[in-house]
Amino acid sequence: MEGNRRPKNAVLLGLGLDNNDEHKRITTAEKFAILGGCEETHNKMTETVMKTFEEMGRKGKSLEVIEPQELKELLDKNTPG
């Protein structure tokens, strides 16, 4: 991107690389996609992203306008323990 231009459309992509079974796990929504991972990892990533988007909505923000550092902080905050 040039200068301060923001993308018109943004999508968050999560990749789980620890799949040790034969299942192909894919969860998609309008603004995110979660691919792969074992069942536990996939569910954890999905929960994290859904909670993050809920919180962004409460703050009146979207992927197109949120600063990368703030998005990282929200993802970290919403990751289940």
C-alpha cells in the first residue's frame, strides 16, 4: 500500500499447522477464514477471532480501519487460556 491508504476490503486468515488427523477443518465468515489445525487449535482460533470481531464491533472498528497493533492486542486478549 502507498502512504496511508487503507484497503477497501480486508479479510483475516488463520492457519492451523498442527493437524495430526485426516480432518479438513475450514471455518469461514464474511471477514475471516480459519483453515486447518487439530480440532482444539481450530476451535481456539475460531473463538479468538469471533470474540475479537465482536469487540471491534463494540468499538465501532473494522479490519479496514483498525491499526495492526490494536488488532494484535485484541487477538491476544481474546485468545482462550
